[in-house]
Amino acid sequence: MDPDNPLFIKAFTVKIEELQNILTEMANLNANAIRVYLGQNSPSTAPTGADKKLVMVAVAGFDPDEDNPGFDIVQYSNPNNLQQPLSGCYDFTYPCPDTCAKTSPLLIGANA
């Protein structure tokens, strides 16, 4: 991947509504943090990094003061169907380019 390539992923956009929904659901799971992983579609075929994703997952028990990383809630019980758990992983991100402002001061000099 070439960071000087104008198609290289430099940032991600996340809709506020989606973050609010995640936070509401996380509160119901007694999570106290969200961990964000940099993921990639498999197999990777995009040379510019367009296959990159941010994957958000609820974390329970996180306490940096006690050196406790907590644990990722990757799935949890579905109250409507106990045989089919729900995913705790979220990918509602949009890669930039194409979703970022070309004039962002954070992208100036980065071939936005």
C-alpha cells in the first residue's frame, strides 16, 4: 500500500446515529468501553487499502488503572431466539476517500 496514492485509505467516517445505536446496545450489555479494530475484507484484493474496515466491539470490565483489558463481547444472547446469538461486532464505517472532505486540515498534504 502506498500512502502517497490518492486512493489510499486515510480515515474513516462513522455516522452519529450508528454510534448512538451502538452505545445504547452496549449499555444494555453492561459494557464500559468500545474497542476498535482495524480489519480487512478477506481475501485482500484492493491495492489501495479500500478493503480496510474499522470493526467496533463492546468491551466489558475494561479498567486501565488496574491494568485490566477487559473482554470483547463478540456475541451475546438473543432474547428473541436463544439458539441464534447476536453479533457484538459492528462495521458501520465508510472509508476515506470517498467520504471525507477534501479540504480537511487533517488531510492537507496527505493527497486528500
